[in-house]
Amino acid sequence: MVRIYIQLYGKVHGVGFRYHTRNEASKLELVGYVKNRTDGSVEIIVEGDEDPARQLLAWARQGPPAAQVERVEVVYEIPTDEFGTFSIER
């Protein structure tokens, strides 16, 4: 099991990023959350098996069709097993 903290910058608000991320994470049976940050970035914390988590990271680097991801910060952390689902946070 892995935990990945992802922060994405660029045109990532107002393009359905959170909705699409939740759908992708659910398909991959991952848990965690996605939320818009006040600085205009999107934050994702994902936990699950390594291969699906890396697939979500690869997807997030591109995002949904209307997004324009310009920069990605990634930090691998120790899993906490605190999530039961993948949710959209406010």
C-alpha cells in the first residue's frame, strides 16, 4: 500500500478536475480525497495499491480534457489507512 500527495498547478479549477479525479480513483479502487485549494491548485491524497496509485498520478499529470496542468508536485508518504472512500473535499 502507498500514499501519494499530489498538488497540481495550471488551469485546474473550473474544468471538472475534482469530479473526474474521483471517478478515476473509484475505477482504480483507491481511497483518499481531492480538493481545490485557495491558491488555485488542486490537492490530491491517494492511498491504495502501488500500481493503481501510480496510474492515478499519471492520469492527474494530464487531467480532464479542459485542464492544462503546468506543474505537479508529488510526495510519497507513509499510508495512514484513514480513508474509507475517495471523496471530493470542499
